[in-house]
Amino acid sequence: MQLFSCSRRFAAAQSIDESAVARNVGHASPRSFACLASRRLQSTEYSIRLGILMPDAMTSPPPSRRISPLFALFPFLRPYAGRWALAFFALVTSASATLVLPVAFKYLIDRGFASGDRGHIDRYFLALFVVSLVLATATALRFYLVSWLGERVTADLRRAVYDHVLSMSPQFFETTQTGEVLSRLTADTTLIQTVVGTSLSLGLRNFFLLTGGVAMLAVTSPVLSGYIIATLVVVIAPIVIFGRRVRRLSRASQDKIANTSALAGEVLNAMPTVQSYTQEPFEARRYGGAVETAFETALTRIRARAWLTAVVIVLVFTAIVFVLWLGAQAVLAGRMTAGQLSQFILYAVFTAGAVGAVAEVWGDLQRAAGATERLLQLLAARSPVLQAETTVALPARGEGIRFDDVSFSYPSRPGIAALSSLSLEVRPGEHVALVGPSGAGKTTLFQLLLRFYDPQAGRILINGVPTRDVPLVELRREIGVVLQESVIFSGSVLDNIRYGAPEATLAQVQQAADMAAAAGFIEELPEGYDTFLGERGVRLSGGQRQRIAIARAILKNPPILLLDEATSALDAASERLVQKALDNAAQNRTTLVIAHRLATVQQADRIIVLEQGRIVAQGRHAELLLSSPLYAQLAALQFGEQLGQTAPAQ
């Protein structure tokens, strides 16, 4: 069966059996979303190894030569304008203190050592000490502030991305792997932390040092400064050329790593199947091949970056050595003092270091622009299931559920009709079972009722109100769902049962567990209701997980209950207990049951037989055995009844 075709990963992410996630869904404006990305050189490469790119729904754009996507970060920076201003002040102060140091050394040499006055020397050394204190204080303040901002902006961005993902419909998850979304929340957002907290600050600081150093070089010796400026063109050209190539190779490397992350996530989520089929060697080879491909691509990027670094260093220091040789000749000729040459040397070193740092930061910013584009693609994805523009509330009582001439095809299979002109009315409090072969449309009815999708034709009404006119949170709050494969979160028993009703007391949780025949085994757990269940409930059996999910739905106490063969994972004894509990829970509640075993729905008020998206028969069990060949065939397969005795001759 096509159990909620968006996949079980979506069921786990949204906990559709409680619809509680809808209360946390954010619908922020696209303009409020943005991202920056980058890291220090080593930590960047580590983060990129976790990266991944979206297929289909978020196809990666061609590499951009611009860093303009980074401007989208402003909405995340604006709330902390005061801290940014203080960090900028500290940055300017530290850069200014750095630029003052060469002047102090010049006076120390020309007026201190040259004069032989010990008092002058002491005063200039004291001045150097004061400047160093200012530099240390400003640098420490800048480091603290920008590090705080990096952490804070990263946290805000992760929340924005996660809230946006929670608002997406199953159509998005049909074309996007869960591991890919997780990668956006980890790899790409982690890049922001260093860009905002380190790279951006270092880039601005070195930009000030570069501009200030060039200005002071001109003041110290205009002639030598002219030679320095002339050599800048030679230095900058390879930075631009190699920088573009590094960016292209970085995107290619991230694309390859995307495959490894998706592959690893898929296999790790299916370890029992992999091991039961003894496919560990095959999966290891497959992952190893993907890793080696990613390594070769990354190695090409590393080579290009290494060449860029080497070329820049050689060109910069060759230019500096040449200019300093000219300066030494000027000192010997009496055109400069030793202090002026020392000052010029220090400014030249500062300028050269700033050029190298700016080149490094520029590469990080280019890589950050790529990560920003990927995150913006995710944040720009809009759910086709739109929130109701009106605020119509569902009446407490009414006409029940009605499917009015509904037709629907899944977006991933537009040519195949999941439902065709289907009309169905379910009276308030009625217990209706849905039966039929796989692909008949049973699960599709559940998905449309929950508005995970909207039909292409027709409409769905609850108590006379079209579901399109009801806010999603309000709609899903009225519906409880128990899936065939239960969803258990990494938490305690108590947390899992009251997931859909966080305000419930322990006594209410215990009552729901008792109704679901779960109280017995829960009390035998090491810490009872406080026992940690592990990821996906790995510490429980399949039947125990199912009873936890049933207790969760019972505790939520919704007026509409959707059961996807909720007792399928139970043994015979537990099934009888839970079936009785579900029958009690269904009292005075509209209940729809997807039945795979007809024995569980023989007492339903009405059985709907579906085939190829249409209702082919409906009635009670005994009636359908005589009137519906399809139902009679299903009964014969399950109960061993003779088809000829239960259905008219064909």
C-alpha cells in the first residue's frame, strides 16, 4: 500500500498522527529568509564534507561570480544592530592601533636611539605598551562580539529554515530526501558561524589595514609607494582568475558530497534490511566509490587553491623585497632616515598580509555565496497547500465528512488518477471502513482530508465547511491519526504519548495508555513512563510502538479519528484488547479505518470498497459478500470462503 506516499520520513518529521506539528509551523515572508556561509579554511572543508544539494525540488543553480546573495542575510543581522555597531567600533579601534605601531617605531629609532636619550627611549617604549593595551582590548572585544553574533545569527537561521520546512506539504518531500534537508540545517548553516563570527570581521579589519597601510605608505615615501601600487595589479589579477576557478570547483565538490550524504542517510535508515540481505559489502563499496569521487573533485579544488596561495605569496613578497631594496638605496643616499624605512617596511608587511587575508576571505565569501543560494532555494520553496485566507472555524456539530466529486492525481504522477470523481458522505459518529487492493485510493482519502494535498477537482467538507476555508492548524487539530507503521520520537514514553496534548496530566496519560493496552508493558520498563525509548523507538517491539501511538491518539481526543490498520502490528491477544479500546474510543467520534484484514472491520457501520480511485460498493460485511465480487474475492483470500458460494456466478 502507498502509505502516505510522501514517505514515512515525512510522517516522522511532521508527526501526522497527531497533527501537533502544525501548531509550530511558521509562515514567514520570503524576504525574511537569508543565509551566509563560510568557515575557516580547515573547518570549512570539514563542513563541506557534510554538505548536500537538493535534486528536483531545489536544483543547484550555476556557479555565481557574485557575492550579492550574501546581502540576503541583512534581515537576520538587523535585530542586533547595536552589537554590530559596537563590534565595528572595536574593529576600527584595533585596526587603528595596529597602524599606529609603525609610527611609534619610527620615532623610537629616529628620536630615541639616534639621540641616545634614555628618557626618549623610555617614553616611546611606554607609548608602544599603551598602544598594545588598546590593541589587545579592542581585539578581545571584537572577537567576543562577532563570535556571539555568529552563534546567534546561525541559531536564528536554523530556526527559520526548520520552521519553513515544517510548513511544506508532502509534495515537497516526494522530491526531496530528508538527509538533504538536514544537510541544509547543518552544513550550510554552520558555514555562517565562521563567516559572521570570523571571516567577515577579519575581512573588514584587513581591508582597513590595507587602505590605511597604503595611505601611510604614500605619506612615508611617495616614490616607493608608487612602485608598491604598480605591483598590486600584478598581484590582484591572479587572485581574481584563480578565485573564480576555486568557486566553480567548490560547487562541484559540494555536489559530489551531496551524493555521499544522501546515500549514507538512506542506508543508515535501512540497516536491518541491509544486514538481513547481507549487503554490507555492496553498500560499503557503493559508499566508498561515492567518497572517492568526492575526494578527487575536492583534490582538484585543493590544488587550485594551493596554486592561488603560492602565486599570491610569491608575487607579494617579490614586490616587497624589490621595493625594500630601493628603500635601502634611498637610506644610503640620505633621502630617507632609518626610522622612515622601518616604518615603510612595517606598513609594507601589514599591507602584504592584508592583501593575502583579503584574498583568503574573498574565497570564503564566494563559497558562502554558493551556500546562501542553496539555502535560499530551500526557503523560496512554497507549499502548494495554501493557508486559508479566511478564518472559518469548524462547527462542533454538523454534517460530518463529505467528499464532493473529488478527483486527484499526485504531483509526481500527474497522468495517474488516484481518485476519480469520488463522492462520499460520512455521518457524525459513524464508523466507516475503507477496503480495496493496493493503490485503490484509501490512503489518498486520508491525505486529502488532512490537507496534505488539495484535490484538482471537487471539494471536501467537514461539518459543512470546505477544508480549504479552515486554517490548517484548526483543521488538523480536529483529526487524530494512527498509522500502520507507528512513529516514535527520541524521548520518554510520557513525551511520546502526550505529543498531541502537551498539557495532559500524568493521570490522563496513564488512562490513555490503559485504554490502548499499553499500561502493562510501560510499567514494566526500567523507569516506567520516564523511560527513554531511543531513536525511532528502537527499544520497543513493533506491537509496543503501535500501542504507544494508539495511546497518543486516544489522549488527543479528536472528534475525527483516522486509523490505518492500527492493530496490524499486534499479536492476537493484544489485538483483541486494543480493538476493544479503539471501539470505545470511537464512540461518539467519526472514525475512518483503512482495513487490510477484513476481520477487523466486520462490525463497522459501513464498509466502502475502493478500486482504482472509485467507490465500487458499500454496505455491511454480509451484504458485500453477496453484492460485491471484489469484496467477496478479498474475503475468500482471507477467510478461505468459496467465491462461488459468496458471489454471483460470473
